[in-house]
Amino acid sequence: AGSFQEAGVIQQAYSLNFPLHTVPASCAQCPAWSAFSVSSPAVVLETAEDRPDAVVVRLYEAHGSTVTAWLQTALPIKEAMLCDLLERPAAQGRLLLEQQGLRLSFTPFRVLSVLLVLSP
């Protein structure tokens, strides 16, 4: 019911096309853990690619809206910066690491790539 945004069509499509796979845990009481979370349902974390000592995360705005979202991670981040689609750091692209995570601003359908340098 409602618009595709209200109906959660994008999330349902990802759930159908990329189902979660279970992994046996070493204990029955293991805490829940997630590498990344995004505060807005309008922003989709499409991919995270490993590099030596870094991770590149690609996100996009999927609802056709202007939105600010927080990207949070459980990974030990030393530095974060915007990069281009070839994963080269952007001039003036350094992002401030805040307690809420990284604040990212999106315009309709904008793609952002973020280079996360990991602490040793």
C-alpha cells in the first residue's frame, strides 16, 4: 500500500535477490553484530570492498529525496574520506568521525563512495 518508498519495495527486493545466509555460531549466547548500519531507509549500502588496511563502502539514495544519513560501523576506523568511483580520495573529501558515525548528505539518486582507513 502507498508509494514504493512507504511499501519498502527496495528492501524487499534486496531480501529476495540477496537472502541472508546463516553461519553456525560458536556459542548459543553470542551477541548480535553488524559491520554497518545506515540511519535512513532512503539510503542503500550497496557494497563494501576490502583493501589492505581499508574498506570502500558504496551507498546511494534510492527514494529520489534529499536526505542526511548516518553511516555507523563496528570496524575500528582511523580515517574516513569520500572517494570517486575509481576509489581515489576526493580533494576536500575528509569526513569527520563523530560518535553517531559518519554524516553523509545525499541528493536524489546520488552515489557516494567512502574510503574507511582501518586502525591497526
